[in-house]
Amino acid sequence: MAVSMRKQIAQNKRNTIMLMIIFVAFITVIGWLFAWLNNNYMIMVAFMVVSAGYALIQYFFADKIAIMSAGAREIQQNENPRYYKIVEKLAGDAKLPMPRVFLVNDDAPNAFATGRDPKHACVAATTGLLEVMDDDELRAVMGHEMSHVKNYDIRVSMITFGLVALVGLMSDFGMRVLLYSKRDEDDHSPIGALFALITLVLSPIVASLVQMGISRQREYLADASSATLTGNPESMINALRKLETHARPMHQQNIASESMYIANPLSKSMISKLFSTHPPIESRIERLENAKK
């Protein structure tokens, strides 16, 4: 497990750089489409510069944006000693700095971690999670989140959160430009305009699929890492079962931040399940059960 964890940390650090490069290139391509449609290639340069600057801003501020989008409030030990002390003990056991601890006022049981590295990490749990989990199960859930901190999953998900949101924003803007801009119909072929339209429509979907692919394996690893950290795989299994039983959409839903949570915070529609960044809870439980054998 230790070797696997070191490999995961190294891979996640590389993934962060690759994600930033890929998304900057992706936004640049969208900018090229705008430039082509308007015969002004300075638009492409502007998109490239803006996306690069945005990627850097995300690296330093995406955790604060994620906390705000979740409606989370930072707490101290005296406000919820049970929750705070569990996180504190897990941080010590994992040999990690104590993260900032947040609480989300929401009946849906859920939790997430964010930050660019363990020294700048935050963990958050909903009031619903604290209500339905016993101490061992809460320890397992927060152990899952501390595992995301330790193996730098938080950095990857933080960057992905911001850049997926940017792709969606740019695609929406591009659709408006494409539909409402006045241009000489002789300048470009209908096939070219159709290609631009298809690209703009597919861009958010492609970004979401990239996010989904990155997130699913991280969830399996964090489940297993939590079982190792707490020494109690049965509690992780029980916690996952409760997350499934008590699942409900969170009040402040955000598709860009979906991958940060231990359970899908969105609606349970078929489309939501199809594009969920989380593997089915049944599969997560099955892997933990198999690991005990």
C-alpha cells in the first residue's frame, strides 16, 4: 500500500500539470473557433492568455471558491468537539498537518476535501453526515477525505473543478456568439459553422468525461486508504451503505464540484448517474469486501 500511495502521489502531481496544459489547449481551440467565425485571430490569443491566467488563479484560489460554492462554514473544536477531534486524530495518524475544518448546513450526508496540498487543506462535512454516522463510520468517512489530502487528490480535483467550470462558461459564451453574431455568410461554409457548433456543444461533455475518468479511480483508492488508516474496513463499508441509504441531492448543487464529494451530491436521475464522477457505491463496497478476503 505504501508503494502504491507513493506512486499515486507522484502521478497526481504530474496529472495536475497535464490537466492545466490540456485545459489551456482546449480553451485555446475554442478561442480559435471564435476567431475563425469572426475573422479576428486576436480572439484566440486572448483566450489562450485568459485561460492560462485562470489556471494559475485556480491553483491558488479554487479551494476558497469550492468552500464558498458549498456554503461551508469554518468551525473550531468547541463548536463540534466530536467531529473536530476525529479529524485531528486522523491527521496525526496520517502524519499530516491539521486541515481547516468546515461544516455545511445540509441534511444530505456528504463530505469533501479541497486544497492545493496538505499544508493548505480543508475538509468539510454536512450536518446530515454527522447525524447519521456513528463515531467509527464518521472516522471512516473523514479518513477517506484525509486520504485524498495525503495522496494529493485534492490538488487534481481542485484544478479540475475550476477548469470544468471555465469550459462550460466559455462554451456557453461561444454558443451565444455563434447564434447572435452578424457575419457574411459567404465568408465561411455551412459545414464549418456546423463543426463549430458541434464543438461548442461537446466541449462541456468532454470536460465532464475527463473529470469522471480522473475521479472514479481516486474514490476506490481513498476507500481502501481509509480502511488502512483507521484499521477498520467494516466501518468504511457501513458508512458507504448509509451514504447509499440516506442519499439525497444537496441544496447547493454544482456539477463542477461533484467530484470532490465522497458521494454524488447531485440528483439521482439516470443522466446524472450515467455521467457521475463517482463509481457505484455497490462497486466500492464490493472492492472493500474482496480486500478483506
